[in-house]
Amino acid sequence: MNIIASIWKNIIIQVLDVTIVGYLIYRLLLLFRGTRTIQIFLGVVLLFFITIVSKLLGLSSFHWILNQFWLAGIVILAIIFQQEIRSVLAFIGARPLKKFFVTDNVEFIREAMSAVRELAAHKTGGIIVFERKTGLMNYVESGAILNANVKKDLLLTIFTPKTPLHDGAVIISNTKLLAAGCVLPLSFEKDIPHGATRHRAALGLSEITDSVVVVVSEETGQVALAEAGQLRYDINADDVEKKLMTMFTEHKKSG
């Protein structure tokens, strides 16, 4: 009976171990999806399989060269991924483990949308990105890292005209204002009016990630929402806030 219990215990431990590792890998892949990290990782995996094939085919010289790479593999990979490793460690260290699990509150949405209403009332342009599952590390690194609490006054200060960061986007990730002055990819959608760079940037990011982007026009004060490759102009700040609340509350429950 003790032997059976021991076997079941080992099975449960192994299953739990594999599940935890698999989940962490899954979250990391989501974090880096859409970035150059995935391409580098796939290149390393391909090189690994080439090494195995070279051994099986008896390509001794080629296999020896590849082996020299793997002998120093840890150091080489650390050099290749140094920027990504540094960014991830700094990001996780600021809010331990929470990036991998759930959002703990939605107060950041109220603060952000309060700033959006103020910007709209004064016709001050602004663009706020709400990160979801797709990692935005590449875009975060294009701006100034803040890693601050989301506050209305801070957002209004950032988007004040003629300040250094007002032209770029703010990225909010896991309740934190992670970076400001970020450069986003532009959409080539022809229906967007000429000169509406913020709207093109918002739509461009939503076309390649699952982020939600709120834009305030500096010409009209109109609020727009970009999501899943669609840009909505017929929406007000209250509707955007409700949508974000629902979206992040559901994410918390499903996390």
C-alpha cells in the first residue's frame, strides 16, 4: 500500500512540476510575442536541431564547430539575450510574479480615464496603451522607463504640450505606468485623416497585438479607441472606462 501511495505521490509531483514549468514558459512566450526575442529563440532551437542532425549524419567537422558554440552556450545566450534578461528582471522585480498571474485592481483605469477626460476637455493630445497578454517590451524600450503608479496628474504632466515626452505613447502594464514617450508602429489604413499620427500609431499597435489603445485628439478633443485592428471614434470616455473595467475584471477572474 505504501508503494502505491509513493508512486501516486511521485506522479502528482511530476505532473505539478511539468504544469508549473509549462505555464511559466507559456506566460514568457506571451510576454515576448511580437518581439525580436521570439525570432532569436527560434534561431537557437533550430541550431540545436541542426547540431543533432549533424551528429546523426556523421558530419564530424561541422558537428565539432557547433559543439564549440554549445560549450560556451550559457555565456553566449546571456550575451544575446542580455537586453531582454535585464528588462524582464527589472519588470518582474518591480511587481514580483504578478505579471505572470492576475491584475490586482482596476484603480489605474479610473486614474487613466480621469486624465483622458481632462485631456479631451482641453483638447490636449494623448495616447495611452493598456497592455494585455501580448508583451510590449520592444515598445517600452523605445521610451523612458517610469514604472510608476498610474495617476491622473502624472499623465497630464506627461502629455503637456512641448514637454519632452508628450508626443509619444504611455504604456500601462499590470496596473503600472511602465513607460512614456514610446514609439508605436504606424498603420497604413487609408481612412485615417492625414496628420492623425496618434490615431495611426494606436491602430498600428492594435493590428499586431491584443493591446487596447485610447487616443485623445488635440484638434477636436475627441476620444477614440483602438482594439483588434479597429479604430472607433463613436465612443465617449465613460464607455471606454466601462469597457476597460469589464475587460480587466474578466482577465482577473480567468487568470
